[in-house]
Amino acid sequence: MSIRDVANHAGVSVGTVSNVLNRPDIVAPTTRSRVLAAISELGFVPNDAARQLRRGRGRTLGLVVLDVSNPFFTDVAKGVEDTTGAAGMAVIFCNSDGDPNKESAYLDLLEEQRVQGVLITPIDDANTRLVRLRDRGVLVVLLDRRSPRPDLCSVSVDDRLGGELAMRHLIENGHRRIAFVGGPHRLEQVRDRHDGAMRAIAAADLAPEVLRRFDTPGTTVAAGRDAAARILGMPRSTRATAVFCANDLLALGVLQGLTRQRVRVPDDIALVGYDDIDFAAAAAVPLSSVRQPRQRLGQTAATLLLEEANSPDIHRHQQVIFEPELVVRESSQFVRSGG
Amino acid sequence: MSIRDVANHAGVSVGTVSNVLNRPDIVAPTTRSRVLAAISELGFVPNDAARQLRRGRGRTLGLVVLDVSNPFFTDVAKGVEDTTGAAGMAVIFCNSDGDPNKESAYLDLLEEQRVQGVLITPIDDANTRLVRLRDRGVLVVLLDRRSPRPDLCSVSVDDRLGGELAMRHLIENGHRRIAFVGGPHRLEQVRDRHDGAMRAIAAADLAPEVLRRFDTPGTTVAAGRDAAARILGMPRSTRATAVFCANDLLALGVLQGLTRQRVRVPDDIALVGYDDIDFAAAAAVPLSSVRQPRQRLGQTAATLLLEEANSPDIHRHQQVIFEPELVVRESSQFVRSGG
DNA sequence: GAGCGGTTGTGAACCGTTTCAACGGTTATA
DNA sequence: TATAACCGTTGAAACGGTTCACAACCGCTC
């Protein structure tokens, strides 16, 4: 069932059928409707592989994220999907799961697919691979990560500022022994949020020791629970009175870990997360968190990519940076008097 | 940069290069290594569109879900991805968002892509469309939905049983005025869970009026909050003492709605959700819920599809049905004495 | 009725792979 | 020595679209 069958059935040439499909305006109305009738009678569905083969690039694009089960990324994905769906594009969804091998395998696959472009939250700053991709004609937009190079588009949120906001809030509430839970430190998001926190400490003229790092192997609820246990393992007198987590999944895990040991939040330990996923507000103790414009992140990245795809000459690479916003809820409301 | 360039560079014919790529065993070791060297020197990446065009079908498959932002579906997706990733397949991820038009548009797109198969949670029992797809050679596996036809594979969980388990639990705890929150009723999951609940009522020799339906326009947190308001709008004397929600997102919404109006859960109103997403345990009041094997659902569906793709002759269509399990947590622990 | 511009439609080349009949060369068999 | 069997390789024909130079036809005008 090909364009050729349609042509026969309608009594026109293949070129005309192709024109009806792609530039319907240039074909005479009567011919056009005859062809359309043939198409629906035969139930013809164009083969995108053939189109792609001829045109050079296809109608799909790749989205590579760090963790599908993190609602932050699904919200981003939804934003991407909104935009691409409207443009009739398909998204190949890839979950690197923080594993460089999986990431690399997926990039290979996307390259074989000759996708128009790739939206990616890279695991580390392996720009070499991404730049190589770009040089081969695959558009690349960094997602939730600032591009260190001016020749790649990127859409991100100012994670340092986010970290600073969270930490300033805790400092203002009187906390002087604070735990930072996050990791692996290889992730730029984790590093930046930590750096921002340190900046707030410096701004408040406090000693760097005020913030103590608890590294985690991943950014999951389970990792958060483990971190809580480690925090509670410290002697009460030097134990942190507040915890700032690199994301909400960790924070929910910490919350669970603390609650199980009958440690009250925020009375005994205050807690701030990051991302403000929908579930943060519905948590056992509603979670203070740093909100990011998740869907807009995805929409913007996809728009940038489509722009570049459609008019590469006009397109200027840009680094879009959104501002995060602190949302204070119950988990950090308790004000500490004294040290 | 094509197979032809590689052939020239290695001094062999295109056929040989193709053989190195697809049946390396039939080509002589020395030739093979010469070709492989040429491939890596030139940085050649095969064009999957061309392969697909020639072979007839590609290396991708489609996954169509009802709601990306529901962690239930992302967990299912993860299961799918695990399995397909291991087989070197790509997943085109589609979110129908409960909109039949979006679903239909995505099916068109997948058909144009000539995907190997489609894993789908259909919105309604629009099997006509799916059967047509199947007849055109696209493998179809129903996901989280039992196939009414024996000629389609399906992987599902016994939703009636799940509804029955939840309701029996509430009845045993003494509840005699219970609200069912869910919708739209067009969704089979919602209907089945409701039917199961009715079955439990019949089994306990209670009047059908014990269960009162509160329909929602969708299965989201926001819809749950609205439903809570409607429940609280009833006079205290006839108001439900327990709520069973068609999924956990609704339950979290109901929980928020109740809590805002200072109604205590479970003391004033008990609550049971469905799916047992990770966030259920981390909710303000840990949520009782009906657990489904989410990842296994995805893995099994993908496995079934791959099996059929690889050996269509051996393959027998099957309806896999998992059993759900009630997980009781705090939100339904309060035992009601009297009516 | 030749010449002209404009509109429609044609048909073949091409995209990059797979596949398969055919081929030359070597070795085993009669 | 002739023949068969086998092995590794070749080259061309698909696959199903898009694109473009060109042809056919139309109504006009001179």
C-alpha cells in the first residue's frame, strides 16, 4: 500500500499524490479531492521512513532525562510534549537513570534515528559527545542545565539562587547547624544548589561549617531515608536542626526517615526541599520547597529546538535562565530561638 | 556519510559492509576488521530510516498512556523501558491525557512511523481502531486493560477484586455511608473499581445505597479536592464516613480538601486510594491503598510484544491478569463503632 | 495560426539500506 | 581430471517517498 497505489487508483502520477500530501495548494481542487478520496478509500498511510530517507531528517526528536520517576521530569516532559505535539512531532523518550552508559546508548540510538534534535539533561558535562552530535547536524538543547558553550541553546533555572533562597530562609529562622542532603556530587544541579547554600552562609557572615554535607548515591526517596538515618546517628548536641535537600524526593525520604524515629518536623528538625513537585504540598508535613517552572522549562526548550529546526539562519543560540521561587510551608515554619 | 563511503574506504562492496553490520559471522575475520576499522575511522552511523524502509518495520514501539503526570504510569513506563532498552528498541512515548483526539492523533503518528507495535491504555473500548491497526501489521498489546477479544494480548490487574478489597476493608471497619470518588465513568478502570466495591456491598448483605458515587471529570489531585468539597457540602448526619477513591491522585486531593476544612482523617472520615504510588506512603496521613505491580505490568507487556515480534508463529495471544493487594495505612485505621 | 505566459501534471532520479542470485576460487569426492 | 560442494564476496534491484526539470494544455493576443 504505497503512494503508487494511490496514484493508480486516482489516475494521477505519484508526484501529484506527493503534492497533495505536502503542498495541497499547488494542485487543482478537482484533482486534489480525487486523490484525497483515493487515499481514504485505500486507507493509505504515508511511510515516514521513506519521507525521512529522502528529506534527510525526520519528524521525531529525543528527550533524555535523568529519572522518569521523578515528577519534576515528567512535568518537564509534559511541557515538551505540549509543544511538539502541536507541531506534529513525535518524542522519543529516554531515561538515562543517571547511568552514563545508558545515556550514551540512547544517544547512539537517537543518532541512528536521525532525530531532528535532542533535548537533554546530561549526566556530567560530557559536552564532547553533545558537540559531536551537533556537528553532525543534530540540534541539541540543554535542559535544566546551563550551557558552558555559547553555541548550544540551553534552558535552565538558576540553581545557585535557589540554594541561596532556601538556606537564607533557614538561617533567618535561627538555624546554625544545617545538613545538606544530595548527590551524587557529579550532578551539576546538586553542586549548584550546594554552592548557592554556601553563598547564603557567606552573606550572613557565618562559618562554612554551619552547613554539613550528607552525600547520597542518588536523588530518590530511598536515598533520603538513608540520609535521615545518618543524620540521626549524630550526637544530639551537634546534630543538625535543619535539613536542606537537593530535591523533593530526597526531602520526602528524609521526612519519612525522621518521622519513623519520632523526630518531629519542623519542631525538632526543619526541612526544605527543591523542585516543589505537586506531592510536596501533600506530604505528611507540607514541604517547603524551591519552585521551578517545570512545564515552561520543557515548553521553552522544545520551542527553541523547533525554531532552530525551522529557520536555522535566523536562529541565535541562547541561554534561557528562569528564576526559582521559595515556597514556605509547614516543614520549615518553626522558628528556633537561641542556637 | 553512508555505507557506500565505508565500502570505498575499506575496499569492499556495500553488501559486505551491510553483512558486517547485520550478520558479522558470515564475513571473513580479516575483512570484518577492515570494515570495522573503516566504520570507526569515518564515524559512520547507520541510517535507521533506510533500514526500516527496506525491512518494512522499524526498531521503535509506541507507548500510549492516559496521564504522564500520574506516577502509576511513569512506573509502568519504566518497566517498559527496562525491557525494550535491553532489546535495543526505542520507545515513542505518547500521552493521550484522556483526550480521544490526542489518542487518535498519536495512533496516526505511530502508524506513519511504522512502529513494531503499540502498548496502549485506551481511553474507551475503541477496539475498532486498535483492531484495524493490528490488521495492518502493527502489534497491539493492551496495558492496564483486559482485552475483550481473544486476538489481542493484554496485561492488566483485576480492578474489580481491588475495588472489592478496599470496600470490604471499609465495611469491616464499620462504615455504612461511603463515598466513591472517581471519573470519568467512561474509563474502564474507574467502572471496574466501582463494580468491585458494589460486589463487596452485596457480599456483606448491605443496601446498594451504602455507596454513593461522586463523579469527577478526571483523576487528578485537583479533581479530588473538588470532590472533597462536594462531600463536605452534605449535611453532617447523612455525610459519608469513608471515601474510596479510584486512584491515589484523587485520594491525595480529597485528603487535602478535607484537611483544609479541618476534617480529620481517619477519625472523621476514613480514606482509601488506589495504585499505591510511592507518594501514598509519604502523604500527610499515610494512605491506605490498593497496590498494583506497576513495573511488572510494563515489563510484561513489553515482553509479550517483543515475543510476538520475534516469533509470530510461536506466539499465542494471552490475557495476563495480576492480582492487586490492599495496603492498610493510617488513613483508614480508625474503627467506627455504631453506624 | 504562431507565439506567449501561466497553470497543472508528469516521470525519473535519488535518499541509504537490505537481500539475494550469481560468481570466482578453493577443497573434497568420484 | 571432471564435478560437486562450499565459502566469501559482489552488484543490482528493491523499499516508498520527494523533488525538479520539463511537458502538456489552456486561453490570449497579434
